[in-house]
Amino acid sequence: MAVELLERERCYSIVGGFLEAFHYFGPGLAESVYTGALVHALEDRGHHVAREVGVEILFKGRPVAWQRLDMVVDERIIIEVKVAEKLAAYAQAQVVSYLRATRFEVGLLLHVGRSADWKRFIDSPKRSPYFRTLVQAGPEPR
């Protein structure tokens, strides 16, 4: 039985835009450069992109704080962009925490180092007592 990936086509398009931006510049620039290029690449692909999105964080249904997300695509997917030689261990936990604390079910961690890398995270079904976060990585879209 085949399993359909949540937001498969949208994630494929986002990763393709990310790789387009990375291959255009190569490694070595600031995060703001790759993020700005990614916005243009995604808009060219027909996506709606919101940057520096403030989301309310709830604890047991009550607001406790606001958190800034790097980017939200099509009001469905959280994007976190990291530029570093080596990805810090907390980066994956950061995306997982964003998903747990918000209404979003899918997040992408896009890493620019010597090469481009990405990871896909899922929080579905939301707020399940048996919640599991899945990390999925795959081949580069063409």
C-alpha cells in the first residue's frame, strides 16, 4: 500500500526553488541572500511567500508568547533557512518545536553549507497523544 506524503508537490517545488537559488550563488553568502533569492524563486513558481511571520504560541490553549518564523509558504509550510559550515544540532529540534507549537503540519529545514541539504518534518495529526515527528529527506528535485 503506497503512502501519500503530506504536501508532497508543494515541498518538491519549494526544494526545487531552494536548489535553484543555491546553484545560482553557490556556497559562502549570508542567509539573507539565499532567503531573498528563495522568495523570488518561489514566487516565480506561483507560491505565496510570507517572511518573518509572527505566530502566537499557545500552552493548553492559552497564549504564552509570539515566535518569529523565517518563512511560511502558501500558508501551509514553515521554512527555516540555515547557513553554516555544519548544521547545529538544535536546528532540527527548532523546526520540530515550531510545528508542535503552531497549527502547521509540515516544515522544511533548508541548509546551505558547502552543499545544499534539506529535511522535511511532519506533525500530523496535530496534537495527537501519540504524536511522532518524522524526518524525511530525499533526492534532489530536478
